[in-house]
Amino acid sequence: MKALGYISAFLGGAVAGAALGILLAPEAGEDTRNKLSDAVKKFCDKHDIKLTRKQVDELIDDVQDADIA
């Protein structure tokens, strides 16, 4: 149950961070994707959450596809 809280908090932060990142510092898509991917990896390592690289990439795709407005 605690892991679900971490994941929920992460997803909320990821959406907010992605929105702010796109609005304030637009970069090439690949650069932005790499930064998001690294942030997800650091978060998962810090909280001992095991995700494969494919799952991280899918999560980032979902965040990028989210309708933020």
C-alpha cells in the first residue's frame, strides 16, 4: 500500500514537472525524454521501486501524452 502512495505521488509530480519543463525550457524532444527518463530512474532507485527500462519509457510516454490543460 505504501508503494502505491509513492507511485501516485510520483505520477502527480511527473505530470506537473513535465508541464513546467515544456512551458519554461523547451528543448529537443530527445533531450527532454532523456532528462525525464533519468529523473524516473533516480526516483525509483531512491525509493527501491523496480521498473524495467521499458516500463520507464512507457511511463514517460504516458506523461507526455497526458492532456495537461
